[in-house]
Amino acid sequence: MASLNRRWVQIIAAIGSNGYWPGFRDGAIYQGNLKKVCVPGLNCYSCPGALGSCPIGSLQAVIGSINYTVSFYIIGFLTLTGSIMGRLVCGWLCPFGLIQELFYKIPTPKMRLKGLAANLKYLKYVILAVFVLILPALWVNSAGMGAPAFCKYICPAGTLEGGIPWVLFNASLRSAAGFLFVWKMVLLVLTVTFSILIFRPFCRVICPLGAVYALFAPVSLYRYQIDEHRCTRCGTCVKTCKMDVVAFEKPNDPECIRCGDCIKSCPHGALRSEFFILNNSAPTTDD
């Protein structure tokens, strides 16, 4: 990762996930074979440009199906991706993560989640359990099918990438838009507002996909290492980290999105990134 520019990787990943340009032109969802494949980041299935499926949306769809089945493909995909990369996906490959970062660049006074507010990071695990796993399985209609609760009631990425384009494309949808669409728009506006003030608030507090990858962060093959002989615990990495991770104490904190800012900022070269199986000993730098 040393020679790569993170912003360009994020842009390429966003374009690659939403590269079906005729969808924006014609107002039609791509339904080819690629749609059967999950993309690693949070990306709405209903986006006119979406080429793949969101793993969270796919997981809800399977859990909420009338057959009450479990998709070994989706579980395996999340396990494999998380085991290899952890939250590197969040920092480098997630389109909605990029969107939040671009809003954060708007010049305004910035805020940090400290004290009790820092505990909001645990809410994403509750949302994962309740809205992604439990409600789609138990809150079913007369036909025995559950709704994708997170996508339907919470996900601002779906509103931005799917809901708004379809309302703009389709006059009948504009006239039929009701309370649910208004509710989702309110959540989107709040997400955008907080993204201007706080670095990646959705990733920190709400995102169930981030919660999944966070579970793998301490044990993923791609990880950060700290050289105790070089580290002076000066705190430079802590001041640099926008996710408020104390890197010199816990370099593989579940909240770390592997942006590499701490590595670049360390005046002593005490932090490095490596694939654990390669057992690299030479320091590397991420962009």
C-alpha cells in the first residue's frame, strides 16, 4: 500500500462499484450477472450505476426470504474480506466513506467524539444485530417474508445513491413519495451535516458493515505494527488520527480504517503496515 494514493484508490473503487453509466442515462437498474457478486464496501443495490450488490443488503434479503435460509456465499465473503483486510475496506474501498470524507473537507469548525460521545461507536453493533439480522428474520409479512430493515428505515447511502435518483427519474415515484422517503431524507441530511463537522460519523456510529469488519480488525492479515524500541509515546499519531485511535497503545483498534495518517506522521518511524503472513520487518508507509 506504500506507493498508492488513498484518495485515487477510493475514487477508482467508487467508479468501479457504480460503473453502469447507461443506468444513469436510461433510469434502469443493471441486472446482469455481476449483480450476483457482492462488492466489499457499502454501496446501494438500487443505485442506477451499481454493478454489484451490497453485502449488507444481500444479507438482509436472504435472511428475510420466505425460506429462512443462510447464504454461505455472503457469510463467506464477509469473513474472507474481513480476515484479509479488516477495516482497510472502510478506509480505501467504500464509496460512502469517500462521500463522507469529501463533505468533511468543507471548511468549518470540526468536532471530535470524546467522553461519553465516544461510546456511540458501539451503536453500530446494535444496528447490525437488530436491523440486519433480527428484524428481517422475525418481523415478517403474511407471506412470511421479512423486510430489509436497515436498508428500508436507516441507510442514508441507499437514499443518496438509490432513492434520490429514482425519485428524480420517475414522476410517479415523486408523487407517491410519502413519510418513509421524508424520514430517509431527514436521516441523509443529518448524516451530511454531521459529516461536515465530524470525520466519518456514519462509519463510526451507524454502519453495520463497518461493525462486521471491525470484528476482524485485530486479527486480519493486513495490520499495523508498532516498534516499541522506536516509539516514544509522543502522541503525534493520536493527534493526527481523525478516528481518535490511540495507535501507540492499540494499533489494530477496531475503529482504525487503515488510512495511514498515523504512519506518515510518526517522527520516529515506529509504525508500519504489513501483511502478517509476510512478516515484513522493514517499515512501510501508507498514503
